[in-house]
Amino acid sequence: MSKTYGILALFDTPPAIYEAAKSVRKAGYTKWDVITPCPLHGMDGAMGITRSKVPIFTFIGGFIGFWVGMFIAWYMGAYDYPLIVNGMPYFSPIFPFPVAYEMTILLAAFGTLGGMFVTNRLPMHYHPVMNYDRFERLTDDKFAVIIEAEDALFDMQKTREFLESFGPAEVTVITDEEEAE
Amino acid sequence: MPRRPIIENGRNFAWITQKVCGIVEGRTPQWWWVAFVISCMVSSFTLMGLVYLVSTGTGVWGLRSPVMWGWAIVNFVFWIGIGHAGTLISAILCLLRQKWRTSINRAAEAMTIFAVVCAGIFPLFHVGRVWFGWWLLPIPNSNAIWPNFRSPLEWDVFAVSTYGTVSLLFWYMGLIPDLATLRDRTRMVFEKRVAEAKTGFAVGFEKAYFVFRKYFYGILAMGWRGSNRHWSNYEMAYLLLAGLATPLVLSVHTVVSFDFAVANLPGWHTTIFPPYFVAGAIFSGFGMVLTLMLPLRALFGLQDLITQYHIDCMCKICLATGSMVGYAYAMEFFIAWYGANPYEGFAFVNRAFGQYAWAYWIMISCNVITPQFFWFKWARKNLMLVWILSCFINVGMWFERFVITVSSLANDFMPSNWDYYSPTVVDIFTFFGTFGLFGVLFLLFIRFLPLLAFAEIKANSPDADVHRDSHH
């Protein structure tokens, strides 16, 4: 048997979805989402999304990168096999700086992309919202609000009426078929 | 003054999606096959040149005392420089909130990656015994010796490999939402195409192609679903990658210029090299973007998305960076005179009037005079002229690297040591072939990936304004 995932309301324009998102947040729902084909400026504020955690991953990557760059130059050129070049000191933080600099950027970039995947819990090749029969329009030109059944305030009848009050193009129940066993 | 629109004729979201996805989803145009076959043939020149080089030795590249760096380093710097426009467009213009970048960043980033691929071939094979190429990396080898981190050439290994990798990551992240759109359209496209198929073979092909597209776009899209909670992290990551790519792109050509500037050779040993090389790289890269985008715009009818405004902006950047390069040429001469070092002074007089004067004046006319046409609106509006001028910029920037590399090496401190360097036919073939390799990669990109970053174009269009109805 398939389980109800939530109720989806489809909208045609960004202002409509923006107003709907503000109202859903105001009504006190916590487990809900907005699906848009492109990022909409101001939507994060309307949904009450706090600042992204991705910069933490970027910093960790960059921090490790810099010290790895410095460490390999010291370990390889001064410790493991002291390399004599023009009688200069085996190690100084100046000459390996370009290497450490590039390593900082390299690992920070991996941290950023990895952080984006971790914070978004991607890859996730199946998600119940993809069961929506017009899902392909949501990555094209339509916008949707979806309130999950797991939300404490969720009520099949009331939530549906609540979403219908914004004048959406359609309101549909989304089921989670993978749960069926 | 009202802002010029970045999308003309008020195109809506659905039109943009259809326009860009249609390029990938439609039938392969005949010109694509013609161009692809020609590119493959051209790239075989590189393959043959490299096979001959590896089986014989680097002498086949015309390298002999005193010119031990010939076309290989020239071609390397040329291709790396081409790539820089892609990162400039995707990263620096993103930080500067230049919205017009969204129509051209995808193709320019692809150009970056393919240019780095072409660039990497030359130093890798220049080492001669290419199977020892991995000694460049900090991996323990059988001699128990590690790389020398004091060498700018080793810095280059890190700079260029980081540049290639980060460009790829940035490009891929930008592609994810667009790949999701292509993924979601796969079934619709299949149904349309299978209805058109007349023979059983055609139906079978469509089915196989559908399976390929389903998995190719499906896997690469990572299950992206356009959730705003995702967009929030995505936008932050995008901004951070732009912030990381900006110092990276400036550092890469700086390190490339260190390959020269750290040497004590007259004409190379100058502190102006890093900014001068970076400006030159951006100049050459925008030249290449124009050379590529003008024909693509006409072929795919993208005039509403890549407008005259975009072309104006690119021309103006060419003008600005070209003028910086011209200033650097003049300043090099001034410092050579003002520094009162006779060797330095000679190196520059020799560049302009010595045995390589012909190359020097090609460089000056292509790089300093050509972009000055972009002061004028009539020149920027004449797209044929813009395209021809952009080709001149490509030629001129190649000659800049040739002049710097070869004229300083061929005529160094002692006249008894001088020589006249000429490339061999193997040099010419190997370089010629890289254009084919670039073409093959770019044509595959056009065929399988979205040419324009349409999610970003939509986000910057007036339709995406959530307060549109309340504007007065």
C-alpha cells in the first residue's frame, strides 16, 4: 500500500508562490518545501531558511589544504630526503607558498561541492515528490508548495483547504510508493 | 537610463527551457557531423606528432641550444590563457554581479576545461620520457627523491592541475539543475521521437537512446529536485566556488608567468609579468569566447539570449584588457631603458628590430591595434567584423608568447651562443591538431550538455521577481 507523502499545490508565477510560502510559514508548518525551477530571490526569507552551512565545509577543506601543502614541502624536502638546492635552507614557508595556496583552493573547492551534497542530502535519485505526474514542469516553468504528511499540523482536509485558499493551479496528494511493501 | 534587458523579446521560462534543451534533444544537425569528422581528422595530427616525438625524442620539436623551450611552452601558455576567460566569466563576473554572464558562462567554462586539456599535453610531452610524467607529482618514486618545491615548474604542476580540477567542479555544479531538467524531459522527448520513427530499426535506436539518456542525465543530476531548501545551499556553494575560483584564476597565470620571471634571462626577469600575463590571458580568452559564440549564436538562433548587449560587453572587456596588454608592452620598454641594464635594454630593442621583429610586429598589430576598433559602436554591431577581430586577437596572443619565449632565449648574453630557432613540421602538426581535439570536445559538449545555463538565466530574468506584481 502506498503511503501519503504530502499535499502539493501548483502555482504559475513567482509572486504567487512567494505569497503562498509566506502564509504556510505563518500558519506554523515546519515540514514543508517549495519547488522551483530556479532560485527565487527572497524565497529563503519567506520560508525562514537560515544561513547555509556550506561555508563550514569550505573552511575545513581550505584549512586542511593549506597545511597539507606546507607539510608535504617540509616532509619531502627537509625531513624525508633533505634536498640541497643552492645551499638554501631545507624549509621556509615562503617557497612552498604557491603549492599551499593551490592546495587550499583545491580542497576548499572539494569541500564546497561536497558540503553542498551533504547539506542537501544528495545524491537522492528517488524522492516522493518525483511521483507527481507533472513533476517535469517543476524544473521547467512551474512552482509548487508541498506540505508533508509528517508535519504535526497536517490534516488531509484542512491542509488541502488551506492550500486551495491561495488560488493555485491545482492541489494534489503525493504518495510515497517506495514505502509500499 | 533604463537597464538593458539581458533577455530580449520578453521570453518566458518555458521558451528558454525549450530553446536550450531543444538543442540537445533534437536530431543531430548535418553540420555537426561534418564538423565532428573534420575535428577528429585534425586531432589525429596531434596524435601522430606525439607518437613520433615519443618514439624519437624531443629533438623532433626543433629544440636545440640555446632555444630549449620552443613551441611547446608557447602553446601551453596560449591554451591556458584561453581558458582564463571562462573562469573570469563564471567567477569574477559572478562576484561583480554582472548578470549578463549567465548566457555565456556555461560555454565559456566548457572552453576553459577543454583548453586546459589541450594545454596539458605540451609540458607533459616536453619532458621527453612521458612515461615518467608522474614524477612531477609528489609520489615516492624508485629513486626515493621527491619533487623540488622551489621550482616554479613544480608550482605550475599544482596550479594547473588545481585549475583544471576546480574548473571541472564549478562547471559540474552549475550543470546539476539543468541536467535535472533534461532528465525530467527524457520521457516526453522519447515519446515524441518514437512516434516519428518509421522503421523498426529507428524504434530500436530510440529505445536504446532513451535508456542512455535516462541514466546519463539521471545519474549526473544526482536526484536534484529544485527544492528551495536545496537552492539555498546551492547558491551559497556557488558563491563560494566563485570566490575560490577568482584567486585561483589570478594565481594560475601568475604562476605560469613565474616560469619565466624567476629565470635570470633578460626580457623574462621582470616583476610586471604576473599582472601582464593575467590581463593577456583574459584578453585572449575573451577573443576565443567571441570566436566560438558568434557562430553558435547564429547556428542555434540564440539571439534573444545572447544579445547585442552581451557582445558589446565582451568587446569592451577585450578593449580594456587589450589596452592593458598594450600598456604592459610599453612599460616593459620603459623599464628596460630606465633600469639601465644593457642586457635588458638589448633584449627589448632586439625584440622590436632583431631577427624576430616580424613576430613582434604581428603581435603589436593584433593585440594593441585590433581591440581599439571596439571603442566604436558600429564596429561592435558588425558581427562579421567582431568575429574577424577576435580571430586576430587569438593569433596575436599566440605570437605574444612566441616573442617572449623565443626572442629572449635565442639572443641571450653572449653572441657566440645565439641562434635562430624555427619550428619543425612536427611542431606545427602537433599544435594544429590540438584545435581538432578542442573541437571534438566542444562539439560533444554541444551535443550532450546544455549550452546555456538556463536555470541561472531564468533566475536573472524579470519573470523570476517575486515582487513583480507590486512594482509601480
